[in-house]
Amino acid sequence: MWKCKCILVLVLVGISVSALAAESVEVTFWPRPNPLWVEYWQYMADRYMVTNPVINGKPVVVKIASMPTKPSSEAAIQMAIAGGTVATGSGNIVTGFGLMLAKDGHLVPLDELPGFWELMEQRAIADTIREKWVAPDGHVYTVPNFSNPKIYAWRIDILRELGYQHPPRSYSEVFELGRVLKARYPDKFLMVDDRTVDPTWWKRWGDFFPFYHAFIAAPFVTNNKLTVSDAMVVEVFEFFHGLFDNDLLLTAKAQDPFPTGLCVWTRINAWDPIKWRDKYPELVFGENYVLSPPVVPDWYPQDLPIHFFTDEKGIVIYANASEEERLAIWDFYRFVLGDPQNDLTYFETTGVLPSRGDITTNPILASAITPETFLWSYAVSVAIPSMAHPKFAEIQEALGAQGFIPALRGEKPSGRAWADAKAAIEDLLTD
């Protein structure tokens, strides 16, 4: 009898839990596949649920799970959409990928959700959204939430040993520094970057595009047409070939080449200094390294600013979600994005400044602007975004495989390499 009663209680408890789950609105968010981002979004979800959010009389439950990455995050998202297992929403969506998903009907138009434009005005990015993030159908499918402008670090302590008080600005100054470095330290390099010979599409965000857009602000592709300067593309190809040919660029993989002093110049992400502080506490900003924009050709006027390039990324809601799920995750987004204190927490957790138009004027974010982060804050506000074209991945694959990499290695003359890549890209644009 006692055994029967226990079984009955367990059954009733199971029914009760199932009923509660059925009466809630459960949504899942995939943040950037990086522990720092997962930590931040989990913290936001916990804080949000403490407020007891309700949609249509039902409690909202937010689950955080790191975005799948195999074979790539973009491919994993597409497979999840096809299989019906995609999250309710996610971050880490670049402009071109967002446009591709929106064109295929896989994203929810965010501008149709309650309070959208008021939230954008509050974040001082409404004008930026209208200029850069509106899809061809007139809707907004992606809201930028962080920008990773390409900024470069220099081992100023080693440069000072060599007689330099500041990093080079021009190509010829780079090669002169390389000559002096090799004379003093034959085993060191200016730059160590194995990504420069990897044709994977997003690798070009770290080499070709930052250097091309440093002195060319016009888009690489406009609608379905290449809008590039052939001569300027070739000039960037030639610069990288010169680094490789003069043994100033090592394309083999190496462990922490910049902190260990194997190289004196590297592109860094905003979260790299956080890692360095833990692993290399002796590496101090201002004493051992400084930050600078990318270098430019010698002819580029001294009185013109050097531009920054960024792979700005945003958050979306997937069309697989039900109406209630869309409203629930949008309410969560509004909670996260509607409070500047959350943006400060974002910066303190990830090292990355959020996509806001008032970073330098908002008093809550004032503590985020330090000598070390000042260049980041400027770059975030003016950076040229990544390619806004649905075929961005194929275009950048062709650029790398047929143009940039063979030119860098000297397998083709730079002019020929660009001609081959250009033809392949134009074929993609006319399909």
C-alpha cells in the first residue's frame, strides 16, 4: 500500500512539473561560442528571470547554450534551421549572413516588434541602423550588439631597443623597421600569422580587408557589383608579398608569438588584453605594447585619417519561433539592451565595447574609456563594416584562394592574382 502511495505521489509530481513547463514560454539563446560571452549572457538570463517576466500570462524561461560551431557557426545555424532545432535567437550574426538568412525567410523582422525604434534611439544607434542595417525589403533583421574593429598592437619595448619611439605608419617604414629588427634579432619576425595562408572566408577579415579599407572607405561590393580600386587591391597584395618574401611574416602556427616576443606586431581582438593580464602579467599596456591603426601606403596623405574595418555582429530572432517565443525573447533582448549598466557589465566581462552611439558621452560607460580602450572606442564609432552581401562567404573565399594567398606566397604576380580573383567574384555576382 505504502509503495502504491509513493508511486502515486511521484506520478502527481511529474504531472505537476510537466504542467508547469507546458504553461511557461521557454526560449533559447545562442551567444558567441566564447566562454566570456556565454558567461555574460547566462548572467543576463539569470537577472532577467529574477524579475519574473510574463508573456500572455505565462512565465518566461530563458536558456543559454553556446552556439554550435561545426563545421562553422554559420553552417551549424543553417543545419539547425533545416532540422528544426535552431535556437529562438542568437548573437554573432554578421551583416552578410543576416541578409542571407533574411532573404530566405529565416529571420523575424525586428522593426515590427514593440518598442524597437525607441530602443534603438535609447542606444543612440537609430541612424546607424537606418544607414547600414536595413535589408532590401525595408526591414531590420539584425541589431548590432558588438563591434570588433581591427586594431594592431606593437611591442613598443622592443621597438625602443631598436631606436623607435612610435610604431610605423607607412609601408616603407614597416619594411625599414623589419630590416633593423632582422639585423638585431634574426630569429624574430614583424608578424606571425598562420591565418594569412588559410582560404577560409572569415580569415580575410584579419588581413586583406583591414589594410584595404585603411585607405579606401568605399564598399568592396555594392549591390551586385564590385566597387573596388584594382590598383589599391594589388597594392595590398604586394605589401603582404613583401612581408613574406623578406622573411618578416611567419605563416607557420606559433604559440603566443606576440606576448613571448617572437613577433613585434599583431592584430588583436578586444578580449586579448584580458587573456594577457592573466597569462602574461608582465606585458603592460604603454610599457611593453601600444595600439595603432593599420599601416597605409606611403602616398596616403598625412592629414587624412586612417580608417578602421570591423566585423560587426548582431542579434537575431529565428522565424522558426512561435509568436509567443518571439515576444518572449524580444522582451529578454529589451531587458539586456535597455540598460547601459548591462553594457558596462558586457565590457567588463568580454573586454569588448558594445554597439552604442553614446559610448564616449554616457556617464555610466565613462569608466570603460581609459587610455587603453580609447582607440577602441573611437574605432567602434567610425569603423567600416564587413561586406553586406548574401554571397559574402563565397566572395571572400575566392578573394583568398585565387588572389590574396597566391599573391602573398609569390605563386602568382599580384596583378594576375587579383585578375583571377576578380573574375571569380564577378561570376558569383552574376549568378
